[in-house]
Amino acid sequence: MKRLSARSRREITRFLKFCVVGVIGAVVDFGSFNLLANVLGIWSVAASMLSFSAAVVSNFLWNRYWTYPDSRSKNITSQAVQFGLVSLIGLAIRTPLYALSEATFIRLASGWLPQIQETFDIFSRVLDQIPAVVVGRNLALALAVIVVLFWNFGINRVWTYSDVE
């Protein structure tokens, strides 16, 4: 079996760190989204955009200081602008993807949540408390987050953090 080069191992480590940062960002994103959309009743597409913005700030800070600590030849302002531009394009990808898939996921959740409750009685009390609309919204958001993850990593790696070997 062929061994990976030191550069390949570094890139895999960076990608894994980027994914950990993404998980932290997802907690910020989903937490903010559910608070805004499902507790405060803000329109779900707007809530998705606002929660995305909160996650971008979190992700930029974590990536700057943990994933790419060796990226210091660019000042923080120019890096933040680059990260922000990449994120805006990510938002332009995410928003229609979320908006177009939300209704489908809500319909799917409406169909299979009762079946899961019947099949797994242990989940019945928990699932009774979570409406299909909440499950569907979160599934649509998850799809959009996963798609944008690859865009964000690729472009940020070659542009925002281009000073890293």
C-alpha cells in the first residue's frame, strides 16, 4: 500500500479540522435556525439566512485560529473579506436549495414520522413533540449545509488560505 505524502496528510488533517469547525458551525447554524424559525416564528428562509450568518462568523474565527494557524501572511481583514465573499456565494447556493427542498422534506417527514412512531414505540412520546414541519425544515437545512460545505472548503482553501503551503 502506498503511503501518503506529508502534504497529503496535512491536507487531510486540514479537511478534518475544517469538518470539526463545520460541526461547530452546524450547531450554531441549526441552533439559531430552530430558535428563529420554530420558536420565534420567523419565516424559515430568512431564519436560514440569519443562522448561516452566525455560523459564518464562528467558522471564520475557528478556521483562522485553528484549521489554518499558519495563514498569517494575509491580514485578518482581507482574509475576513475573502471568507465573507465565499460565504455569500455559499449563501446564494444554499438559500434556493433550502427554499426548493423544504416543502418536499416536510411532506416526506409527514409521511414517515407516523410510521416510525408506530414501529418504534419507544420514540413515540419524543416524536409526538416534534412536528413534521420542524423535521422537514431541518432535513432541508442539512442538505443545503452539506452541499455548501464542499464549496466552502474548496474555494477557501485555494483562495482565502492560499498562503498556506
